[in-house]
Amino acid sequence: MNRSLLALFSFSLLCFSCVDNGTVDNPTSENSYVPFVESATGVDFINTVTEGEEFNVLSYRLFYNGAGVAIGDLNGDGQNDLYFAANQGENQLYLNQGELNFQLAEGAAAGAGKWATGVTTVDVNADGRMDLYVCVSGKDDGEARQNLLYINEGNNEQGVPQFTEAAAAYGLADQGYSTQAAWFDYDRDGDLDMYLLNNSYLNPEKINARGENRNERDDEGGDKLFRNDAGPNGHPVFTDVSEEANILGSRIGFGLGSSLTDVNSDGWTDIYISNDFWERDYLYINQQDGTFSEELVDRTGHVSISSMGSDAADLDNDGDTEIFSTDMLPGDNQRIKASTVFDSYDAETIKFGFDYHHQILQNCLQVNDGNGNFRETGHYSGVASTDWSWGALLFDMNNDGLKDIFVANGIYRDIMDLDFADFLQDKEQLGDLVREKGRYDWRDVVELMPHNDQPNYAFINQGELRFDNAAAALGLANPSFSNGSAYGDLDGDGDLDLVINNANQKAGVFINQSSQSGQSWLGLILDGPEGNAEGIGAKVTLYQDGREQTLEQFTSRGYLGSCGPELIFGLGDIAEVERVEIRWPDGKMQTINQPTSNTYLTVNHSDAEEVPAPDEAFAAEPMLDAAYDLLDIPAVHVENDFNDFAVEPLLLRKLSEVGPEIVKGDVNGDGLEDFVALGSWDDPDKLYLQQPDGTFAFKPNGSFDATKQRESTAGAFFDSDGDGDQDLLIASGGNEFERGYLKYAVRFYENVNGVLVVNNVLAPPYAGGEISCIKAEDIDFDGDIDLYMGGRGVPGNYGLTAQSFLFINEKGSWLKMTPRDIATAGLVTDAVWTDLNTDGRPDLVMVGDWMPITVAFMLHDGEISGIFEIPNSAGWWNTVEAADLDGDGKEDLVLGNWGLNSKLKASTERPLSLHVKDFDGNQKSDILVEWFPPHDDKAYPFATKKDIQAQLPHLKRKTLKYNDYAQATYESLFTDEERSDAESRTATELRSCVVWNKGKGNVRIEPLPWQAQLTCQYAVAIGDVNGDDRPDLWLGGNQFGVTPQVGRPDAGRGTLLLNKGNREWEYVDNQKAGVNIPGQVRDATFIDLANGGKGLLVGCNDDTLRTYRLSEYATK
């Protein structure tokens, strides 16, 4: 049989059944959504904002930041009323007359024409009547910018509440640039304190970020914390305790959102602050002693760069609160290209060095790990890009028991339009405008600034932290200039209605119809202790049919808004409730068993009881124990500083940060596994020898020190010369040197009586280029070990086909015998030898960037019978391991991929594409990546105008303006001739997967559980963790070396998946697993210990190698 026919015969046996690689199906169709309706009458409020010569968007940057709305019962009739703030003109109170009819209470708490921003309803003086606090900003100083406190004096004869302005008497007449107030009992003394969110008056472009100190207080621009103290006149007087409580209040704070929540479930309220511009957000953890500790950097991987509104709620019903912050990332190509500026990698790095944390332009969904630490999942969850967004409200819109996300959008004048920004910087164009008009008029400039009305978003929770934007189906997607928003039950029917304050448009009052559609519910009215009538800070948990939901009682939410005080649990189609547990802010508890659903229940604090604190001694032990004593000297990987983007501006991620790999072998022949942790440039490889007690001792090695001027990327122990001991081969990679440079040569370390000595005479012939992996196997069945070396890429020329190598060992001499299909398989990142078609011969499985899962079937003579690619499997694969996962005697595959928590998505219908060529003739390859923006059905270049023109300056002629580039495609940028000989690749599958080997070449590819898709996975360790004789999986990853435009895949903490049999997996959370690694994991392996135990080694880039032992608890 000739070779081609044999290959075809092999292919015919290899049948693949692939799970669809699109996004997770949404269980709820848009046709099943019950729309909100605008059926309320009597509300005709408009926040009219009019520009003038002295006061406009050019002179006051907050001119179109909008105003808020508050919901609460202000006249004590049991119905929620509405209070709207106005930037110019009077605030307006609308009293609920019942049956969704509202009546304006003219002149009530009108605000005297001040520039009102955020508003809250709160019983400040604990007299049983709801008061109003109004934040004020604007250009005027002194009393004109003094916040307002309207004390409710009760109703007049017509039932209209009467108010007395008393901010000064209460110590709350702050004259800063205020955004919003948030009320809570931070010190648990029984009364309500207040956090005041301010927005600095300074132009952020004129602040020296290096010279400013966020610890220097500024009275007008900085945030403040006011403590409620007893006053001499029978009402509270508030004391500014900001400094002693460790609240930051500098002039670089640009506060737009504040969220109150118990982050770490210790019973004390914590604070999340959203800051606009380049100042990072703040996360204050309550220290239970009247002070806070700001811990954002330690508890998050990254945050929004221009954080707007924020809210906190339990979105996955695990009892811990998530935090959602909005930003300004569009979802369509036009807006991305014409209005969006991304930091450069250098700028982001510099800002991080000055303690501005990692900030990414996107909405951020911070998912609580259960210990108050967060992983960000905005792109995975489908909520990252909503354009110019303000308010964020997390509440159950459809009473199905899952909280959803509402985002208010739009701005009347789009100051971020990049062509307009260029116009302002162009003196010649400004001069032309003046000459055309015959005079300078500010209105001519402002009129050139486009409007940006945007649809609001209503993300319906589909479970597994996935959301579907159903705003259109819910009747909430009409383009608008929406700012402040709030929710509350306006008609008493058990679902939450939505109220929105728009700029220069009528306010929206949207009535929820969920309760009429048959969805059950349970409402709670909290009757709190004296001094906190609404029970602010209470945490309520409902248990139903094996599920639980948690709500926290905080009414200051989102952006500039204050929500109704009622707590509503959506029950879906199950009306029965097992119990409700209330934890009051003072720590007291009460339980209500089997409450009646579809009604409101009043819960009294007087019925609560003291409960003992939980005994932490009985906390479950983790399955893996951190074993700090496993190594006598820590193995620290030190990455060299190299900016790949300076060499290749259109790269999406660094190629130079690839280690450390962990290479196992028995070096000294004592029957125990030893290991080498590979090093980076100028960072020597490190050998650890296992001791009889199961620990490891560092063994200095002169050969490693002498060859440290390399970036070690791959290694393998094997007996090269048949003398019975383990030799070591190490390959080099990275992206720092030109192709062909000797720094990429492989190094051979001969084992001489248990000592590894460099002897490159015994190495395979020079294999130049970036080598990603070395895989050893006797492929010709002659009793010695042969080698495959995977080519990662051509240094400095990403995308060009790399060279891979196959070496046959002929009694210690190496014969290079690389079939073309293996040599040019692609940009290989990893490979594994396994018998995939169960013919008794090892086959080679190769994976890599822009590569399908590629299989080379081997013959007995070391040659291949054919190459096969698994259909629809082209991805950004990082790693592959083989093991029999289902106990059928055949090895399956586990593959780590880019994941789903990224701006870059791929499917067969919407692939990612890579085009490579020297487009400008400078003897260096250029790359162009095409993608489908989330809201577009057409592929566009991913690169920004600035980046692509930096790489290819000749394109400036085709795309002079940002709006020109926003229309550009690959086909319009380059002619047919220019594109004709470009190398092109695609990716259609980005999920980490298992390939189940069904025998005789039949396989099935399935994605791993969704928790494994939250980051890019670079490491897979396979071993039995819980003692059930089934191999379990531990995965690790993250990728920090990316451009800010790509985002920052950092949500991984290590993922433990227990094998439950029947090809099913059980995710183990990080606390129970015992492994929580926020860094860049690059390799992991289980290792047998001398004492009969098992360890886990985890190699982290530019970090200390992590070591763990299986605990006794793991097998119980």
C-alpha cells in the first residue's frame, strides 16, 4: 500500500464527534420575557440641562453627568414615592396616589436651584419619617455648592410631607463636589453613619500622577466618612472621621459610584468606591474598630479604568456578594474605533508601579471567591461592553430567583469622540472655523461634538454567571441619555419596578409585570432597631428547594440613586419556601420557617436573638495543604524584563514570558523523583533532589550556572546513551533575540554519576528558533528514546510558520528525520505521545496558537502514516496532557486553551483570523488580527488606528480620520495582490477541553466545566486527589503580558476538578481545594513522595514555585 492510500485509510477510521463550540446556550428565549411597561401616570419630570457661554461642557467636565432619583415612602402611606434631582431648576417630589398614579408635590424639597446630583431617602433622625439628602456639585463655590438635608416634619392637611432644610445643624452641609451619599452603620453602634462620595474638581489631564499623593486630604474633592453622634438638640450631629477611619480623601479621587456590602461575611459593612479616570477604585474592609483598611490591590486582579456606577449583590446564589462596576467600552466596531482610547502596555505598567493597580477599559464583574477575594469575569459573563455607561443596578428583574444587571447608558455630548478631540488640538482647523463664522463662538465648537444616545442594557441571569442582554425584549432599549436610576415596588405587586432620570428627556418609569406572569415571590419589610428603622445593613437568606438566595439591605445603590427599602425574593415557579434567616446589622439573628409566598411579611428586630459566633476551629480542612517545608530553599523564577510590544506593536500578548517548566526525573538513581525548575534569561535552572523523608534539597549545579544566559522553555529527562541513568535535554525560547541566534540552541546535560554535566556534543543537531516542548518516546521500537521538539515561532516575526523537529536516536547519535507535515505543523506550544488510534504505536498530538488539534500517526519505522486535524478545533492551545480518565484502558487528552473570559471570542461562525506578511517591505513580518466585535456581524481589524499606523505607516493615507478607520476592513486596507501571498490562520475554539478516546480513532471533544473557562489555562496536572482511583485534574494559568486593549486574563486561582466517573466533573472551590494562586501559572505536576504521599508542584512565572501535599481530608 502506498503512503497516500495508507494515510487516507487512517483518516477514515478517525471519526470525530464535536460539541458545538459556540457560546453557552441561554435557557430563556427572548419570547418568554415579560416586558416592562410605562403605565405610570403623572410623572413628567425632565432634567433639562442648558449650556451657556460661561457654563457648558467645555468649561465644566461634569456638565452632562446627570442627576439622580430616589424611591421611598415619604408621606407614610405605605407606598413608594419618587424624588427626582435636577441639575438646573427644581428637584421634584411625586407622591404615589395608588394604581400607578403620581402627583407632583410642588415646591417640596425643591433644592433652591442648586446643581443637584445624587439623592437618598433615609430616616436620619430616627423619628419614623423618611428624610431626603441631596448632593450638590457645579461650578459655584461656597453655600451654592452646599449639600442639602431635608428633614421630614410630617404631612400637612393635604397629606403632603413638609421638609425643613437642616444640613448645617446636622453637620452635613458639605461644600465639596459631591456625587452621592451612602448610609450605613459602619461602627455597629445602632445608628446610621454616612459615606460621602465626592468627585475632584481638577482637570485629570493636568494632574501630575507621579507627584500626587492619594493620602493628602482635599476638602472639596476628597471622599468623607461622617459618624453619627448624639447632638445637644435632640437630633444627631455628624462628625467627619475620615482621617481617623483611614478613608482616602485626596484631590485625585474622582468618585462616581459607592457600593456597600459585607465583602468577607464577617458581619461588618465594607465599602467599594468607583473612581473615574486613572485613579484606581478603593475597597475598604471594615476592621471592626471604627477604621477601614483599603485592600483593593490585594483582593482584585484588575478593575475598570474609568469606573462609573457600581452595585453589589449575590449573583450566583452562593451567599457571597459580587461587585459590578461600569465603564465605557463599546461593543461595536464603529464606536470602538472612533471613541475609544486604550493605554499602551508601557503606560499601564508605569501606572501600576505608582500604585494605580491594573485598570482595564471594560465593565468589571468581580466574583467573590468566598473569602472576600475576587476574580473578574466581565467578558465571560457577557457584560463587559455597554458603551458610555452610568448606573449599575443588580436586582431580580423577572422573579426567577437570579439577580440580573441593569445598566443606564448615554451622554448628551460625546466628549470622547476622537475626531472631535483631534479637531480641538488642531489650531489650523479651529482657525478655519473662526474665519468661516467671522467670530469665535463657543456654540460652534460644542455643536461639532456629537450626541451619544445609547440603549440601556438589561442583562438577564442565565446561571453559571452568564447573562443575556434582553433590554429590547423587556422594553428598556430605546436610545436615551440615562443617568441616575433606582428600583422599587411602586404598585405593591411583588416585583421591582425601574425609574430612570434622563438628561433632556422625560424620566422613565418602567413597571415590572413579572408577578402577573405567574412568577412567585416573597417580600420582606424590615422593622429595624431604634436608630435604624429600615434595618440598613441586614443580610437576609432564603432557602428553597435545595437553593438559597441572599439579599443585603442597602438602599444607596448604582449611580446617583436610592432604591426602595422592600426586599423581594423571586421564587420562580416554586411557591414553597423552607425558611428565611435574617442577620441584623448588630449581629442578632432570627429565622422564619415556611413563610407564605406571594405576599409581604414584616420582620421585627425585636424578635431577633443573640447567637454565638461561629467556631472557626471546625472549618473543613482543604484537600491540598500548602507544604512550605517541602523545599529546603525556595525555587524562585526570575523573569527578565523585555517588552515584546516594542518590537512587534501588533502582538496581542507577550511571547517572552513562558516559564518555568518543571521537569521530573530520577537524577541520582535512588528510585525517588527529583525535578528541575527551568529558569529565565540570566536565571539558572534549579535542581532539587528528593530526600528519604519526601522533602527536596536544592543541589547547586555548575553547568546550570554556566549556561544561564538562555531562556529555558522546555526539558526532558531520558536515558540518551543507554547507560541506565537519566540525562537531561533543555531547549531555549523566548522572543528576545533574532532568529538563528545561538541563544536558542538546545543544551545537553549528561548524567555522570548523578551529576548533570553540560556536554553539547551529545545534543541533537542545532535546532534554532523558539522551542516550546521536548517530548521523548521510543517511536521506532529499537529500545532507545527518540525526540520531538515543537517549534513555537520565529523570533521577532510572530505568525510565521515555526520549524519543529523529529530526531531518531541511533545508539546515541541523532538522526534528524522530520516529515514536512510535522516540521511545518504550526505555532506549536505543546505536544504529547499517546496511542490515539489504539494500534499499539505512539501517535504524536500537537497543539498551538491558531492550530487545530493535530495528530501524526506513526509507523513502526518512525515515519508517519498521515496527519489529521480534529475538525473545528483550531484554537489558542497552551498545553496538552494524556491519561486514561474514564478507566476504559485508552488514554484521553486534556487541553488548556485561551478560555472564554476575554474580549476575544471565537466560533465557527465568528472566527478569529490572523494574517501574516511583510506588508510594508521592511524585511520583517507584520500581523493583522481580525475579530467580530460583540455587536457586529462582520469581521474588522482588532488593532487601533494608532497601533496599526505605527506598524504600517503607509496606511495613514487610507485612514486619515478615526471614523475612516472605523469603516476599514482587511480587504479595504490591502489590495488583492497584497493579500494574495499572506499566511492566514483562524481560531474557532477557545475553550479548554477534554478529548475522550473512544477507541479505533473515534474521539469526542468536550469542554471542561465553565469554571475552567474563566482564564487561559497553561498547566494541567493529572492525579488522584480524593483517593477514589479516578484521575482528577488541577489546572492553572492566567496571562498578564497582554496589551490593555486585549484585557487581562487573571481570573484563575487554580482549578480543581474531581473525576466523578461517567465523564463528569465536580468543581471544587479554592478554599476547599486549598490552592489559591493569583499569579501566572506555567506548569504543574503531581509528584510521588518517598513517604508514600503525593505532592503538587506549581511553577509560576516571575514568582516562587508553589508546593502542596495531599491532605488526609482529601480522601475522606
